[in-house]
Amino acid sequence: MHGQWTHAKRIWQGRGSAWCKVDFLARSQARLSIGREQLSNFALGQFSAPAGARAMCTRGLPSSRIAVVDISPLLNGDTQGSLIAAQNLSAAFADTGFAVATGTNVPAERISTLRTLATAFFLQSQEVKTAVNQGASKGYGQSPYCCMEENGAQLLGDFSRPNDAVESLTFRTLGTENAREQLPQSPLGLADAILAFNNDLEDLRRALERACELGIGLQPGFLTQKCHAGQESLRLAHYPSIDEPLEGQMRYGAHVDSYGLTVLNLDPANPGGLQVQIDDEWIDIPFFEDSFVLNVGALLSRWTNGFWKAAVHRVLCKPGARLSIVSGAVKPGDNEMIEVFGPCAAASPGQQTPPPIRASDFYAERMSLHRPSYLSESGAAGQDAADLQKLQQDIRSYRI
């Protein structure tokens, strides 16, 4: 394994907590059919609470604003508790773009089994791992297995960084027969573990759709109609232990995610390194056993007219290998037109509402940004400084 990564490092060179647990009690019995100004007031905690309501915040280290939200009421049919959980999530997404979700009902043994088998996959030879691409290794978004073929910083228009220190195995639209046929045959049991874990996430995904509807005042079922079952991907990201990373290299460079909500399970054996940028300060994301980290992607932020933040985050190079299990929720179908919805439609003074865009077009551009070859693929490699600067601005504002 060390030899593989020594060789990989040469390829790179050639390519030139804190936590704050928030349990807000109900602030309103009614659905939140409210305008943008009211939504902002809610995010800032300016709605009056009923008698006895209180907010509880416990801090392990100073400066943390990462909310830890118990979402079990959304999964067990507790109407009042669902509203509270939805409000807590919405406030977190408006404040930092991140939350840690507990009470997800995803079986711990299912996660453990997938993690063990996925780790075994990445410990195999490069030849065996690449075989899952069925002879066509085309890079991120086009082949399941990628080794040092991602550059997260490009998602913010930064084309100066080394490739990220990560290898990954990604399967998209696992609800389709084609995706299931691509699942790895080695180690034995990994394909079944991927499907079982993805199936377990379906209830969580539907619950998060309902939470978003409640939290931002959408009609019930609005997102369920837009976000079709089977659209989400499952990504296994293996970060090897590298003693001497390249200058400026990250396990994953500073970026914003692309889609709806990212649903991330951190490695309990080595959870450190994930940080979110808040007010120009890098804050560690806290780890809780059996929890999932949720964060807002560029499309969902665009859909809410920026009310929910797609926060900049990164993964630092730290000692020891690490395996992250990454999926998502609230991802619209490819043919859906994404335009700012109801409560978020009113733009703030000086703010330009983003124009409608087809989801598949947005996905394709964002996916290609991961690839180190993006500038040449897009025809932008020969642009002058002014054109490149405009491209970077467009990327950072999610216009492409």
C-alpha cells in the first residue's frame, strides 16, 4: 500500500470543537408560510417562544456554532417534535450551512459493516480496484473508482492547488439496474453492504425532505415530488495517511458541495480534519457516535435564494487513514427546473435572484469542476487573466 501511494505522490507532483447542541422548543404551531424577511428573523431567533420554551447551548470549546439536532421525531411520526427539529435544522442551515444530525435510525451495525468492507476494498491492489471501472477509467463523475483524480478547490474557482489526497468509489443512481451492475465483486459482500446501507438511508432522505418543507414553509410534498427516489449517490472516500503532503495540498480542498444536502458519516476511528469556514475562521466539525453531518450544497442554496448557506469547508491532512461515507438528500431529478421557490423568492436589496436552470445542466458543470482537467475540458485553458477571473467569479456565485 505504501508503494502505491509513493507512486501516486509522484503523479501528483507531475500534475503540478467544538460544538453547540441546540434544542429549540416550538416557536410556532403553524406551518412556516413566511416571507424572506420573516425567515431571516426566524434564523436569528427573533420569533417569540411559548411559555416555558428555552434554548439550551452547551459548548466544548469557544467559537463553535455547529448545531447538533435530534431528528428522531421526523422519523417516528411526532408532529410537534418534527416541527421543532425542522426549525432547528433550518436555523442551522441559515446560520452556518452545517448541522450534526442524531437519532437518524440508521442501524449502527449496517454502517460498521459497510465501513469494514469498504476499507478492505481500498487495501486491495490498484489493479483490483481499477477493475471496477470495467476498462474505462474516465475520471470523477464518469468512472466509479478514482485515485487522486479530484480537485475540490476548483469548486470555488481555485485552479492553483495540487490534486486532493483521496481515492474514492462512487455509485450514482443506485436505484437503477445499470448502477447495480457496476458494484464491486471484491471484497465479497461489499456490493450487498452498499445496497443495504443505501436502502436504510431512504427513510432518512424522506425525513430530511419533510424537514426542509417544514423549516422553510413549503407545501407538504413539494420536495418529495421534485426529488425522486433513487437519484442519490453513495461515495466511499478513503484518505490515506501521507507523511509529507505537497505544499498547499488537502485531503479535500476548500470547496462548497454541489447538490442538495450532503449526508456524511465520519470515520469513528479518525474523525478529525473536517472544518467549515465561519466568519473567516475555520471551525472543526464535532463528532458524535452514530451521527451524520448535514450540509447545504450549492444547488439547494441557489434554490433558497441564498437563505440556506452553502458553506465553504475542507478536509485537512492529518496522520492516520480515514474513510468517509458520503451520500445526500433533497436532490432534484435531472429534468427539474430549479428556480427560487415561494418563501425565498423576494430578493434582498441589491441581490440578484438567480435565473432558472435545469438540474442536469447544473449537475454536469459542477461534476466536471471536480476533475483536474476542467480548464482544458471547458476550453478555458487559454483564457486571459480577465476572462479567467470572470470564470472564477461565476463559479463562486454558483452561476455555473
